[in-house]
Amino acid sequence: MSVSIDLATVWAFIIAFVVFVYIVMDGFDLGLGILFPLFPAKVDRDVIMNSVAPVWDGNETWLVLGGGGMMAAFPLAYAVLMPALYTPVIAMLLGLVFRGVAFEFRWRTRRERNLWDIAFAGGSLLAALAQGVALGAILQGVHVEGRHYAGGWWDWLTPFSILTGAALVVGYALLGAAWLVMKTEGELRDRAYRLSWLFLIAMLGAIGAVSIATPFLQVQYTQRWFTWPNVILTAPVPIAVAGVSALLLRSLVNKYDYQPFLLSLMLFALSYAGLGISMYPYIVPQSITIWQAASPENSQLFMLFGVAVLIPLILGYTAWAYWVFRGKVNAASGFH
Amino acid sequence: MFEALDAIVLARAQFAFTMSFHIVFPSFSIGLASYLAVLEALWVWTGREVFISLFNYWLKIFAVAFGMGVVSGIVMSYQFGTNWSAFADKTGPIIGPMMAYEVLTAFFLEAGFLGVMLFGLKRVGHRLHFLATLMVATGTLISTFWILSANSWMQTPAGYAINSDGQFVASDWLKVIFNPSFPYRLVHMVLAAYLTTALVVGAVGAYHLLRDQKLAGSRVMFSMAMWMVSLVAPIQMLAGDQHGLNTLKYQPAKVMAMEGHYQSHPNGAPLILFGLPDQAEAKVKYAIEVPKMSSLILKHSPNAPLTGLDTVPRKDWPPVPVTFWSFRVMVGMGCLIAGLGLLSLFLRWRGDLHRSRLFHLGAMAMGPAGFIAVLAGWITTETGRQPFTVFGLLRTVESVSPLAAPAVASSLIAFVVAYFALFIAGAIYILRLMALPPRPSEQGPRSDIPVRAAGITPAAGVAAEGAAI
């Protein structure tokens, strides 16, 4: 698996980076929605909502960039995958619509507040589940003929895609709990610790289950992970997962503030790297490589210029926005 | 064949439906973002209380409208892939980068600074907060730039080549971005957004003036809105005329549909004011016409020849009845809006602008006129482009995803149900905010509500919020 540095590879890494930033930013955001039913008190819910209200739509913009960027850089892959993932993608969009409007709507009404709380929780859960299912559906491969998707509109539904869907829900819940540990105080934070424990164990179980299932989906994955000399590259991933998990457990025992969230993100990063190892150089596994799907060079170059200048700028002012709203959000004093 | 046609009709219905719901929000929030920037600038400059009160009043409404625009926009960015995958594959190398630039230069700018704009006034100080408002307003305009460039390229494609995979490839990015219809469409749309916002602001001001003519906030917002309407409406008519001439040059079939010209007129074409276009018989029934007027408008000469759809192969005809009527709705609204502006100038000159109850009722009735005009205008230009997605080059039937009709039907039903529920709720919440008078010392969006809720008793926060509603 030699990695040659060409434009398509550069773009594969850019899209991978964008999707990962999305997971980092919207993962905890969706996780808060998944955890919402576990915090029935209005005071807690207000704090949870406020901890993310100033940044949530910036977080979701990375998803728009992921979609738009893929259409621009790998139009063939976008054109094949979207119809293949039709149902999960539509479900994800509807979930995001419901949870997104809830941010504003629940402050505008007393009578229907519960309704928008349900929309927020249900929408977040649906979006997370759909994203996980979509991931599983991509990994297990889709039926391509010529330049078109040639399968049915329920092909994505398999035990494996259900497993990855559940795994992502659990993972986002962990991020959400760890975010609350970082952003809240008092009783709410204590409960967030307990939930972090619970979802960490669940997530390790999920990582294990998906890791065991993935290599046996298709021949390529097995060879990729278990043959010599690839093992030299792939073996550190599970070892690092074990190490990070141990650190994360320790940070929960010691009740650290920031470490649980950052270490949870590292768990995601390692899992994500594992996915990358499995998929590369395919963008539609077993059917379309990044070179086959790539846009013409002048399209990729035209955008590369913008990305090189603008993404650092965006990360800069996004960081500033997070900085403005830094610190604990608590019921006694609100934003500091 | 029948089933394939069904899927296309359903996919088109879905795009039209989700798009129509989406476009209402940007056409309001583009103008409102600029208005908020003006209000805050006036406040920073003059220090007058009324400007920050109005800023906070409209900021709460902006937050709701913007949120709805964002979520319905995310849906749009995935529609190309889900329902129009063949289009996405073929035009991705051109449309894709433009949309990516829209996200990079506009969406992030808006989203990145929106949080500070909504909740950050006390945290970052006046000047930095004004900068955040300015960034959000700029973001909405940059977004308009890119998405209209992409849309215009589909109307008047330029600067492209076609590669061996059948994809459109840019040969000259400047020609792609600044394609022939883009400058006209951009100006026309931005002015439309400003007018739409001015009419809404004016209607809200009029509503509160009807109840209390002395309230400073109502007086200021009504006066500002009427200035905007009276200045921009005439410019918009001029811009629309120029846009029409541009369309005649590059998309003549669209203008034929707008005019209802099935037949060619070698000696000056009449302007059909009203009538019932019959696509099957290729004529406009019960037409009320002004002789030679169409040639005068389009060619600036009464006897200039104008060709009709009889010179265009029938398989390339747009659906004339829709294009014909939506165009008339748009122009009709435009005339009413310009009339409102003229009347406001007259009343202002007489000193009755804040007193005339009849005029306030009229301004209230005109509140939704901008939305109607914008929707009708978009229906005109998009149906007039049919039966192509990329005009003259890629047919709509060749653009659609290889999906079974039940899949598209199910998602269409899901969107219809969800959108009606959510957007009716959103509209009610926005109208409720608008029903409150713009009082002095108006507060911004209340991220502090739960603070008070917990600080004293939960009921106190609810009550405080209830007072705000």
C-alpha cells in the first residue's frame, strides 16, 4: 500500500480531514441530544443546550463542506454513494432539521417546549444512527455498474450497518458526556462522569465488535490488516486504542476536567485512522478508487488554492468563537 | 418508461418543494443581516438607544429565520447527490467547486460569527460585536454571489469543455464564474432580498404604528423600510428589465414562454397582458393584448420582429403556462411594491407617513409581497430553463438518479410532512415575536434565561421569558 503524493491523494486526505473535523465538532453536539432523555430536569437541559448553542451551526457546516467538497473533488463517488445511501442520508437530513430548529424553537414557547426537546433528542439520535449506518453501508461495498449505482434502495440495511450505526450512537454519547464533564459543574457534572464510564465501556465493546466484523467483510480488509509487512503499520492502531483507553479510564477515576473529552476524541481519531487503513485507496470500497473518482485536475487545483488559504482562517475564527464562550456553563452564573 | 418518468416527476417535485421552502429564509435573512449591520453601525455611531433596541428586536427574529435557513440549506446541498446523481457526476467538476467556495467563504463566516452576534455583546465589547455582525452580513452576500453564479452557469453555461466521461470541465474559471447571465441575476436577487426584508420590516412597523403612533422604535423602522422600498423598487424594475434583455439574448425560448409567444411576429409582437396558454394547441386563449408593445419593451422598437416557439423544436419547449403566469405574478407584485414606495414618498412629503392609518394597513398587507415576488421569479427562471438542467446541454431526464419511484415518493412525503410541521411552527414563533412592540431597552436573545431560572426559582425564568414572548 504505497502512498503516492498526487492531487487525488491530497484531496482524499483533505476530505478525510474535513469529515474528521465534522465528527470532532458535531459528534459531541449530537451526543448531547442523545443524552438529553437522561437529563429530564429543565435546568439541566437549559445548561446542556446553552453549552453548545453559540457554536452548533458552525459545527454542522463541516458536513456541508464534506458533501460539497466530495461533489467537487470526487463527483463520481458522490454520484454513486448518495443514491446508494439514499434512505440513511434522507433520515440524517431530517434528523438534523428537527434538532437544528429545536435550538431556537424551545426558547420561543413554554407549552410546546417538551415537543422541541423530543425533536432535539430524537433528531440527534436519528442523525447519529443514520451516519453510522451510512458508514457501515460504505464499508460493506455498494453495487456499481458503469458510472451509476445499480443496487436497490434497501441494500444498505445489513446486520453490519446496524452494528456501525449503534456504535456511532454510543461513541457520540461518550463525546457528549465527556463534553459535559468539561463544560459543567456540580451534580450535572457528577452524572456526566458516570455516563462517561458507561459509554466508554460500551464504546470499547463497539470498537471491538466492529473491528472483528470489518476484516471479514471483504478479502481486501483481511489482507490489509493481517498480512506481513502491513502488520507493522496496522498493529500500532489497536495497541494505541488500548493505551488511550487506559488513560481515559484514569482521567475519569481522577475526575479530570479536560482530559476525558480530549482522550475520547483520540479514541475517535484512532478508530478513524483504522477506517482509513481499511479503505485506502478506494472511495467506494472494491469499486471506485480515488483516482477513478477524481475531478479533472483543474477543478481540484482551483479548490486546493481556496482550501489552503481558507481552512486555516476558518479554524482560526472558529477557535476564537469557542474561546469567547470558554469555561464552565453553570446554572448559577451562566456564561462567565 | 412510465416508472422512470414517475421518478423524474417526483424528484422534480421534491427539489421544487424543498427549494421553495428554503429560499424564503435566505431571501429574508440576506436583507435582515444587512439591516442589522446598518442598525448596529448607527448605534455605534450615534449612540442612540432606539437603534440598539431595534437591533435586539430584529436579532431575535433573525436567529429563528437564520436557523431555519441553515437546516433547510443542508438538505439542499445533499439533494444533488440523492435525487440528481447523474447531474452531480456530470457537472460536479464545475458546480462542485463553486459550492465548496460558497461553504468556505460564506457559510463558515456566517456560522463562525453568528454565535458571537447572538450571544456575545457583553463578552466581546461593542466594536468586536459590530465586526461579528458585519461578518455575518458579508457572509450572506458572499453566499448569494456563489450560489447565483452556480445557478447562472446552469442557465447560461460558459467557459467549459466536455471530457471523455461526459463531464463538464472548466476551461476558464473566470468565464465559468462570471457567465453571461450572472451579473444581472446577482443584482436582481440581492435587490429582491433587500426589498423583501424592507417590506417585512415595514409591515411590522405599520402594525405597531396602528396601535401606538408615538413608539420611537416603530416610527424609525417604518421610516427606514419605506425609504428602502421607494429607493430600491425603481432600481429593481430597471435591473429586471436588463435581466430580461440578457435572457432574450441567451435563452430566447424562456422569454417566449414568459411572453406567451407561441408564434413568431415578423412585424412587431404584441404584449399579452393576460390569457390562458394552451401547450397542446400552442396558442394563448382569451388573450388580452397590447399591439407592438412586446417588441417595444424587448427590442425598443415597435415593429421589430420577434421569433416565437414555432422556431424551437417542440421537445425543447419549456412549460409555457407555468412560466407565463409566474412571470405575471412577479411583475404584478413588483408594480404594487413600486406603488407603495411612491405613495410613501408622497405621504412623507405631506408629513403623514406616521399618521395615515390607511397607508399603514396597506403596508401591512404588502408584508408578504416580497416573498411572493421572489418565489414567482424563481419559478419563472427555473421552469423557463426546462427541459434542461444545464441549458441546451444537459436534459433534466438525463440528470436524475437511478432510483425507483417509491424511494423518491417516500422521501418526498417525509419532507412534506416534516417541513409543514416545522415551518408552520417557525412562522408562528416569528409572527409572535413580530407581534410584540419594539420597546426601548429591548434585550437580545436570552442565553441568560436558565441562569435566572436556577438562580431564583425555575418559575422566575419562565416568567421572564414569557414576558419576552
